[in-house]
Amino acid sequence: MKKTVLFFALIIFSFKLHSQVVNIPDANFKSYLIGEPNINTNSDDEIQVTEAEAYTGYLACNNLGIADLTGIEAFINITELYVNDNNLSTIDLSSNVDLHTLFCSRNMLTTLDVSNNTALISLQCDDNQLTTLDISNNTSLMALYCHINSITTLDVGNNTALQYLSVRENQLTTLDVSNNTSLISLICSVNNLTTLDVSNNTALTLLECGQTGLSTLDVSNNTALVHLDCRSNNLTTLDVSNNLALDRLDCYVNNLTELDVSANTNLTTLWCSNNDLTSLNVANGSNENITYFNATANPDLTCIQVDDAAYASTNWTNIDSTTSFSEDCSTMSITDFSKYDLSIYPNPAKDILYVAHNNQIVQYSIASITGQLMKKGALTSNVHLNKLPDGVYVLSLYTIDGHKIIKKIIKD
């Protein structure tokens, strides 16, 4: 008799346990769950524990004004959770061990504990208020987007499966990606990095490391690079001769004095303005593929070597007034004029352009901005411009030691 009573008591207890409803205090979260027929299978006004435990799909409750995710712990078998654009300040996912995807971007999270979520493959927690993020247990992680936070340190040493990493706009001072040899995309712009070693990341196709304070950047091992953005740093040199797949190069606002992209035949975008360039070689045999070109704010850059000067002059207008295009630049900046005691004046000129020199300059030529030869001859001390129409021209001076000095002049 006692055994019978105990048996029925256990049945009743089990029935009560499984008929219990999940505590979901947030009305918006509860409304979402009740409205999902695959979750609320009995179509009542509550979510039973049995319903939550039986559900193996995903929860997609983005932008619903949810401030409290209490109740999520009952959904122990969900594999994906999307709660972007809500008002969450905390999330307890310690019971959701089957999660492989978690998107919780654009909330107000100050902490995020994913130590129990060892199955995670993709984590997006960008645009929150995180100062720390521990992903040491998430060894299956392939994609991490934690940009626009206040994270000061991030250890990705255990995350050898990572392919996509975005830590843009944080407060990182160091970033060690030497173990992340599977990385395809690395975005670490707007941090306080002084060094970045990507020599082991040979699979990289995208690298964005602008506004980090870098003074050196070696991408010689990154032969798969398609997009390199290293803008607004302190770089004085940049060698991209090994990056033959490069499609886009943004290296503006640095301290580069020379840039040679003649080997980069796949380039479609080159933005190298606001540097200290005196030499720029863009003669890669594929200039017609470059749809955006900007080399402005390089005051000492007088000549840009290209495939076709006429084509470049017509299609690439983002250059300084003192810069011109040529198929043959023996690059010499204005600062080198002292070697030949060279002075060119006035500029603009009306009828006569005076060229003072130390007899080391022997010939000159004047071409239109599109490359059409207008006149040439032996150089004495002046060049007559009176027969030329008003406009902008390229003056080329040929020295006795084989150099070519190029300067843009204006006939007024």
C-alpha cells in the first residue's frame, strides 16, 4: 500500500513539475514566446517548462524592447539566440550549453559570461558597454564581433578556429593573433595598439588596422590580402609588393615618403592622400581598373608614374596642383632642386618662364595635362610660353646626369 501511494505521489509530483510555467517577467519577451506556435504548442497564455525544454530551434527576438531575459534558462536545448537592439544590461546563459550562435549587439551589457557556452561558433556582442570578455573556453569559436565596447584586454590565444575577428573601437593596447592562423578577416581599427604582428596570419584577405598608432606594419607574409586599410597611423614605409591579390589600399594620413603599387595588378581603389610622398608608382599595367584614386595633400609629390598619363589625367583628378602624371618618372621632389641650384619662376607665368640652374640641366619639354607634347628644346635660362594657350602644363627638365625633374606650371 505504501509503495502504491509513493508511486502515485511521484507521478503527481512529476506532473506538477512538468506543468509548471516558466517565470518570464518581461512582458515583451513573454509576448514574443507566446506568439511562437512552435514554442507555445498548447496555445495558452503561458510557456510551460516542458514546452521550453522541448524546443530545439532558435529564438529571434531582436528590437522588441526587452529589458529582462529571465526565463531563457528554461530553453536548455536552443542552438541560436538573437537579441540584438534591446535594452538588456545582463544575460544569464549558463544553462544554454547547446548555443552555437549568440547575437546580442546594441544592448547595454556591461558583462557577458559565455564560459559555459563551449559550443559557440559565432558571437556578436558589439556596441555594448563591455570592459572585459573571456572567451578562453570557447575553443570552437569561428567568428567574434565585439567592436564598439570598452574592452582593454582580449586573449584569443585559445581560439585557434577563429576566422573572423572584429575588435574595432575598443581600448586595446595589445592584440596577439599569432595563434589564430585561420584568420580570414581582422578588424582592429581605433584602438591604442603600437605594434601588430600578422606574420602568422597567412590566410588574411581583409586587414583593417587604422587609427591604432602603428609606426610599422609588415604584410609581406599576407599574400592573400584583398583589402588593406591602415589609414591614420604613423607609418613611414609600406611594402605591398607581395600582396598581388590586393584590390583596395587605404593608407591615407600617414608619413609615407614612397609607395610602389606597380606589382598590384588587381587594384581598384588607392587612397594615399595626406602623406609625405615624393615617389608614387602606380604603373601596374591595369590602371583602367582603378576606379577610385586619391593622392591629394602630398605637397612634395611632383610626378606620379602611371601606365598612360593621358588616361590618368582624365580619370584621376584627386591630385595636387603641383603634381602631374607621367609614364616615366625619375622622381625628384622640389626639395632636390638645390642639387642643381634650380629655381623656376614666376608660376603662374604670362609669357616667359625663367629657369635658373647650374648648367646641369640641358633640355626641357612642355606637355599638356593630358600628355600632349607642346614644345621642347635645349634649355638656356628661360622658356617662352607666349604661343601656348592659357592653362596647366607639365614642365619636364632633363639633367646631364640622367635625371628627370617634373613640375606642374600654369600659363596665365
